[in-house]
Amino acid sequence: MARLRQQARPPRDKVNPLRRRRSRASSSFQQPGTPVFIGDQRLENAILDIIVYGSESSQETRGLPLQECLPSLDLADAGDGVTWVNVNGIHDVGLIEALGEHFGLHPMTIEDIVNTAQRPKWEVFSNYGMLALKMLDMDANRESVRIEHVSLILGPSWVISFLEDQGDVFESVRQAIRTNAGRIRRMGADYLMFCLVDAVVDHYFLVVEHIGDKVELLDDRLLVDPRQDDIQVLHRHKRDLLSLRRAVWPLREVLSSVSKEESPLLRRETKVFWRDLYDHCIQVIDIVETARDTLASMHDTYLSSISNRMNEVMKVLTIFSTIFMPITFIAGLYGMNFQYMPELAWKPAYFITLAVMALIAISMVLYFRHRRWI
């Protein structure tokens, strides 16, 4: 087994100080097929990981520059087993172009790889197929969804995966290759690409379930204790579900195309796996749409709860104002500065006036309770 060079991988949620943003305007007035990186630079240097495996053995090389990976890439060209090349950091356009030249990738494919705004798609060329999709994960505080652009290139005996950052959802696939678990080492490169896409789609379920749990907790609390910042939480969940919807809806069409594609790159025995993956994608879409409908109703529930609370406050204030209105009238009447007011010379007038005020207040409270206003 080839030497294994482990390199310290920073957490996915730690922002690199060298991170820079490139917008779509950077590619304006460029010739078609000109690769221009669009997105966030999340790594200082791009890193290659290569796994070469067959039914009997596997060898893994991680964290090496392109020059030291060329022998393994030559094995991929020779068709000896299956070679998986994983590229972390698509901001290095020169590296992407070098790999594209080595494997004969079309310039339009390279342009789609470095464009993180690319919509999920499946495209077949003469010697390879290209599948683009979105990988989802929760941020460090598990408060919002992180989206990462992923491109997969399928060749006769090799697969290349391009990621924006280190850290992915493919560790289960790597472990299956290392331990020879399941059928992955007995199948071809098309099954490897299926496993990678399946890992991404399975992670959709984790993200959706996490958001669904938070939505349920928020829904239970809105009826009894709505808070002022709940509306911000609702809108954050709406944005997350919208991001999920944008990632999953196009992927449904992509998986349908792959399962129906007639290409020598996709063997007939793997088509059933792609159809099952299509069903999983439909399930994610159903869960997302249900959660979006729930959030829409929760927004109405929040507004209704706030309105009911305001009505209760206004009800209490109105009752107090109504009770004190006749008392205030009596106090104002005898507070007028007139010279001739016979009651003012009467000794028990003060106590009788207080008694009348108290009787009026008690009578109004009893009347309101009788009408079930309080």
C-alpha cells in the first residue's frame, strides 16, 4: 500500500483569513469555455486525494501535489482497477486545467467545475460524463445550512470529484473501500459515482430532519409563548428550506436523466441503484415541501398569537379605563372650584363619596364577569 501522508484538515466552519470572494461579474465578457472561479476561496492551496482500488486491494494517497500524483493518474489511464481522484479547492484554476488536460476534459466542463453557481446538471461527452450537484451541511452553530458545489467526472475506470473545501460527506465511501465492505470494490467506476451521489443525498435527509425538529419545537412554543425574535427564526428556516429546494429540485431531473441514459459509462446492473436514488430524492422533496407549508402556517400562527396577546392587553386596559371612568367623573365633579356646593359642607360627604365610588367599581366588575368579558 502506498505511503499515506496525513495533513491537518481545518474545521469546515472555520473561516480562512485568505478567503476571497469572486462574483459572477468576474466572468463577464469572457469567451465560452474560459475557466473563471466564482465563489469563496476557502483553502490556501488545493489538495488532491487519490484512492486506487480493485477487488483484491486498495491504495490511498492523501494531501499530495499534482506532480507526485501523476503515477496514480497514469494507473487510471491504464484502466487498472478504479481510480478516485478527490480535489479539495477548486479556486486553483491552473490545477483544474492540468487535470482536465490529463483526462481530456472539455473546456466547458472545466468552466462548470470552477463556477460554484452552476445549477445541478448531467452531461455526457465522448469519453466521460459530468454531474454537478450541491452538498449541504449545517454550520458550526447548527443554525443555518452551508451549501458547497460538487462536480463529479465519470470515466471508463476513474472518477474525479471536485470540492470547494476540505471535509465532505464521503467518509463512509472511503471506509467501505478500505475495509472492502459491500460491493463497491467489485463494481466499476459508475457504481463509485453512485455511492458518492448517494452519500450527498443521504446527507440531505440529515439536514432536513434537523430543520424539521427545530420547526416542530418552534411550532409548539408559538401557541403558548410567542417571542419577538421568533419571526427572525422563521425567516431563517424559510431561507434554509429554499436553499434545500434549489439544490434538490434540479437534482431530481438529473437523477432521472442518469437512470435513463444509454451510455457505455453506465452499466445496466447499476441502473437500479440510480432509480432507487431518484426515489430518495423525491422523498427529500416531499419533506421539504411539507416543511415549507408548515412554516407558512406557522407564520400565520405567530401573527395570530401576537394579535391575540395584544387583544388581551387592550381588553385589560379597556376594562380598567371603563371602571375608572365614572369614578373619575365623580372626582372631577367635586373637584370643580364652585363657591356653592351644598355637599361640601356635609360632614359624612367624603366617606359617602368614597363608598359610592367603590360600589360603582364593584358593580361594574360583577357585571363584566356576568357577561364573561373577564
